[in-house]
Amino acid sequence: MSRESFCSSIFRIIEYINRYELSDTGKKLVLHYFNESKMPTSYRRAIEAIERYLHDSIPESEMRPPRLQKLIESMASEAESWDSE
């Protein structure tokens, strides 16, 4: 698990929801939101950064399309590994 793969998992969620590739400036903004977050875990910090960037909440798990659910589960797994390092 690397910082790059964790960041990429966050970016993939945003790109899936917005249906366009993030610019370098957009990625920097998301990382700024992540680093600024006061949430206790990397997963919660990532969710907060995603929602701040999107200006919207991520749908509840029962309302998520299967692809989005997989992306979020992958990011959660990466976040857990990141926190345990």
C-alpha cells in the first residue's frame, strides 16, 4: 500500500461520480481537503474530502450503484492499511 494508491482510490471515486477525470489542480484541492480534515481515521478524512470537493454527500450504501460501492470498499481497505502503518 502506498500513498499514491490510496490517493488514486480517492480520485477514482470522485471521477466515477462526476464522470470526468480530475485535473492536477482538482487533485491538489482534494488532497488539501484531506490533509485539513480533523476526522479520526483516513477513511473518514477521505469521505470528508470527497464530499467537500463534490459539494454533496456520497449516497448511502443501499443507494449506491455496485461500481461505486466497490470503489468505496477499495478505498476503505486502503485507508485501513494506511492507518495501520
